[in-house]
Amino acid sequence: MVISKPAHTEMQSDGRVRKWAEIREEGKYLRVILLSDGETVHNAFFDRDFKKEV
């Protein structure tokens, strides 16, 4: 869900892609970092500092 329907996406200067999506069951946002190919997951974690854009 995070990869296919993110709430927010950012490109990093190194070509990696950051994507966030709300995980309602946890009440948190999960951040997934993808490699520059846009498919391979490098890292994933709950991001306490993410603020949803209004």
C-alpha cells in the first residue's frame, strides 16, 4: 500500500525515493525508502515526525 498508494512521495538527492502512507491500525505513518529503481525496498519504519500536508 505504501508503495502503490502513498500519501506523500519525495526524491532524495541520491536517487532514492521516500514514500509515506498511514497505517490506520497503528495510528502512524510508515516511511518506505526505495532504491533508485523505484521497486527495491532499502528501509521501512514508522516516522514519528511525519506531518500530513493539509
